[in-house]
Amino acid sequence: MQLPYARLVQIGRTIGEAMADEVMDEYRLSAYVGWQDHLNQMMVWGGKKKPKSFKEWLVYLRLSEPDKPLTPEQEREIEAKAIADADDILKQFGAS
């Protein structure tokens, strides 16, 4: 049996997309556990901040797209905060 190259590429792409979907599902399941922990911490430690919904939690972790697209300014703020957090973590552990 011979398989045309274009069909082989199409099959490979379909398999890759299915595998990526499975990985994202696993990430979302792990994120659910983290979200439950977030809610528990909010109950124990209290505070004035309102707990995030699961949808907000997924968007925060970049596992889901927000309902309305982020503006370029919001994207830059998120990127700058992530870089600052990473630098802080490296400083705490004495890495350079």
C-alpha cells in the first residue's frame, strides 16, 4: 500500500494536534487542583481579594484564552511581570 506524502503529513498533523489537546487537558486538570488550593488559601488566610473563578485561573495560567482579547499594553504588562517574577526567583536562589 502506498500513501501519498500529503496524506502522511495530514495524518501526522492530526495526530500531533490530538496529542497537544491531551497535554492541555492534563494541564487543565492540574490547574484545577491548583485552583482548589487557591480557594482553600483564600478561606484560611482571608484577605480582601476576591478569589478568581476557574476561567480566570485558566487565563492567568495561559491555559485558556480570555473572553475578550488582551490589548498590546496588557500583554506587555503581563510579560514584564513574568520577567520580574523570574528575576526575583533567580535572586532568591542565588542563580545568575
